[in-house]
Amino acid sequence: MADPRGFLTTPQQHPERRPVTERVQDWKEVYKPGGLLPIISKQAGRCMDCGIPFCHNGCPLGNIIPEWNDLVWKGDWEGASERLHATNNFPEFTGRLCPAPCETACVLGINQPPVTIKNVEVAIIDRAWEDGTVKPLPPERLSGRTVAVIGSGPSGLAAAQQLTRAGHTVAVYERADRIGGLLRYGIPEFKMEKRHLNRRIEQMRAEGTKFRPGMHIGVDLTGDALLARYDAIVLAVGSTKARDLEVPGRDLAGVHQAMDYLPYANKTCEGDYLTAPIDAFGKHVVVIGGGDTGADCLGTATRQGAASVTQLEIMPRPTDERPGHQPWPTYPMIFRVSSAHEENGERVYAVSTTEFVGDDNGRVQALKLTEVRFEGGRPVPVEGTEREIPADLVLLAMGFVGPERGNGLIDQLGLALDERGNIARDAEYATNVPGVFVAGDAGRGQSLIVWAIAEGRSAASSVDAYLSGTSTLPKPIPPTARQVTV
Ligand SMILES: Cc1cc2nc3c(=O)[nH]c(=O)nc-3n(C[C@H](O)[C@H](O)[C@H](O)COP(=O)(O)OP(=O)(O)OC[C@H]3O[C@@H](n4cnc5c(N)ncnc54)[C@H](O)[C@@H]3O)c2cc1C
Ligand code: SF4
């Protein structure tokens, strides 16, 4: 085990974030560069090697957390990186972006602050890249079988890497102009600098994966053509149809979906624009939706120089501590403060938007809202609480309802959908069309990067077995696996 007394002698410690006044002036990641390494070995040493490590179950990838904690504590960074890569293709993504359900399931967390697992994970992989130990792993032999992966988010990339390494010839098709899915154009640079993504894509290219950006399947290439060209297909097209808010004034200029706004900011960071076509500079910004996407809009608007940012949430404010009915080791709904919340903005809970108010030019200038209380699980307006707040830019960040229809892909392939509108699959990630599989948010519904990678790995195992008769690729989760919550 790691330090036998570490959990008694070492308090939990996180790396320092850069001062708010400094970091809102740029788009770089919020942590002080190099701030993690001096503390991380002792933090890893807090792992108790508790016998039944619930963190394994908390992590959808089944990361072997106590083993790499032990290796880090002993200074065997290369061994830790090997152990980490055995279960996770892209720890630099999860180590930065995962909400770390492993930590809320950590046994130490029953009566103390848990082990900072996610920080250990990112320290291991960042050091491995620095030390040059992350190498391309091309297959020794080719199978002669071809696979098309549609969508280049974390599920598509994980499936592609697994299948390429298993010897299949894999092409990843992406309709956007760059590879990466939401890692590229959803998640802002200040949460994960894109150099981490670019470096992985280069590794995958060196292993033999082919990338085809700018190819909209169903439009540029039909489903039939795809079926004729490839032995198997993995649909990793995400859950990109955004939930809308049908209230008066929705059509006013200045009211946008979050995913119409965030990609422009990311493209500006890539150097495609001098100023983002939808920009918050000098504006009163209202973000509707209290989740992570909303926080990403808040952090982006702050960096663009918004006059004010208000984030509205229909649900009541969660409690600061784990509520009694959400006991360890579940992933609790608690009040979380992201780096963007630390920087700026006001969060308003238990309110519902009733109308967008426009000026004479058809541009939004205000938003009407009312407070709500919940009756039988449904929000009910509280009489007499209606009010208007200034809003020059409104960003809808209310979640996603499933994969998009209408681009031909689902109809051309004749795919069945489940009752929630996601692409239906069986226990092997197979759709109703032979040879066509589905992974990630497209099958699961809107979720997290860690689930997308776990699904990509699992679907790759099924595809490999379909093409080769059997597979030794790992299969961390069945499609029905869900986070432990109440
Ligand atoms: C703004 C935002 C921030 C988020 N932040 C976090 C976070 O911090 N941590 C976290 O764990 N999760 C986060 N998530 C959720 C996470 O990003 C997703 O769960 C994850 O990316 C899903 O991966 P995926 O591979 O299934 O799909 P996606 O990443 O959505 O990728 C799907 C890709 O398929 C492409 N595509 C779709 N249709 C076609 C077609 N017909 N032809 C070709 N290409 C097509 C799309 O362009 C897209 O690039 C966030 C989500 C959003 C929207
Ligand atoms: S991927 Fe997420 S859940 Fe798994 S070990 Fe890393 S931070 Fe924890």
C-alpha cells in the first residue's frame, strides 16, 4: 500500500489556481503550471488501500486507483502511467474534466476529505508526456478489416484507438472542421488547453488511425455508401440536439443556444477569428441552466469582458454538504463552485424564464422571470415574484435531448431509436442494423467524458468480436451501466 499513515498525517491539498485577476485576462488553464507535482506524491500516499476500493466502482472506466496511488507514492511514475493506460485511453482529458465520481465513492471520504484521485491521475499523465514515455502503439499485424467511426468526441476517439491497436483499419469521420467533438468545440480552453487533444490525435495518427474532418455523414456521404465501404461502423455522433425554451421572444436576436456560442469562442482561441461572431463584450449576459455547460458560458463571457453575467437555474440551490438521503458512496447533488463561478457572476436558483423582451430592432434587451416552488416534483410559479432583468445576450444551456434527426444519418441507415430518442442498442452496443454499433452520448444520452471513453472502449470490444470472432479488448461497462445515485 501507499504511506500506511498517510491518511492520518497528510491533510487533503489541491493545487493552487492562478489569481482570478490574472486568469480572466487569458484563456490558459486556471491552475498554476507545475503546482501539482510538489504535493502529489504525499496526496497519493493518503490512499488507505482499503481492501474493497469503492473508487473502482465509482469510476466507469474501472481505473485501478489504489495501484497507481501506491506507485506514485513510491516514485514509480512510469509504472503508474502503464497502470493508468491499462484502463483509460485519455487520462489527460478525464484528469482535467471529470467530475470525479471516484472521489465521492472513496472510502476515506466516509469521514474525511477523500483522496484527490483526479489530481493524481492528471499528474501521472502530464509527467508521462513530459518524460516521453507515451508512445504510439501501432498494431503488429493488420486484420484486413475496415471500420468507420462517425464522430470524433471522446467515445469515437476511444473506440478508434482500441480498434486501430487491434489491427483494424479505422477512419474517423467528423462533420466539424477539426477533430475532437465536444472536447474541441464545447469545452473551453481554460478548462482544457487543446494542445492536450492535439497531442493525442498525433499519437493516434502515428498508430494508423485515419481522420476525415469536414465530412458530414448522411450529407457528404450517405449511409448506404458507408455500409458498402466498411466492414463495421461505430456511430459516436453524440447527443447534440439542444433542449429549447419556447417562451415569447425566443426568436429575438441575441438569444442563442450555448453550443452556438461556445464553438465560436474556441475557434477564436484557435486563431480562426479575431473576435468571436457571438461575443459578450460589454453585454449583460444571462445564462439559462445551472449546469456545467452554463458554467462554461459564464467563464467564456467573463473572459470576453461581459458587463455582467447571471446564471439562472430552475431547481432550488443544492445543499453545501452531502444530503442525508444521498449517502456515501453515491454521487451527490451538492452546491459546487467551478473555477468560472469563483471568477464572476451571480447564480439565481428556483426561477423560471417567462419571456424575452426585445427592443425596436428585434434584439433582446431584457428577460422576465418568476420564482418557482415545487409541487409534486413540478415547478409552480410563485405569485407576485415576477421581475425583469437586463439581458443583451441570452445563452440557453438547458441540456441535450438526443442525437440530431434530419441530417439523413438515422433514416438512411434505418436505425431504431429507444423511448428517449437515443440510438437503440443491445448488450453488445449493436444497433438493429447488422455491423452498425453505437457508443457514447448517442446511445446513452447526454453524459460525461468518462462514460463516453468507457463506452468507446466497450463498443470497440464488441466490434472486434464481430469482425474477428473473438476479442481480448477490455469491456469496462455494459450499455445499461449507470452512476450510483439515489
Ligand atoms: C459545453 C459542454 C461542456 C462539457 N463539459 C464537460 C466536462 O467538463 N466534463 C465532462 O465529463 N463532460 C462534459 N461535457 C459532456 C461531454 O462533453 C460529453 O458527454 C462527451 O463529449 C460525449 O462524447 P461523445 O463522443 O459521445 O460525443 P461528442 O463529444 O458530442 O462528439 C460527437 C461528434 O460527432 C459529430 N457528428 C455528429 N453527427 C455527425 C455526422 N452525421 N457526421 C459526422 N460527424 C458527426 C459531432 O460534430 C461531434 O463532433 C460537456 C458538454 C458540453 C456541451
Ligand atoms: S476517470 Fe474520473 S472517475 Fe475515473 S479515476 Fe479519473 S477522475 Fe475518477
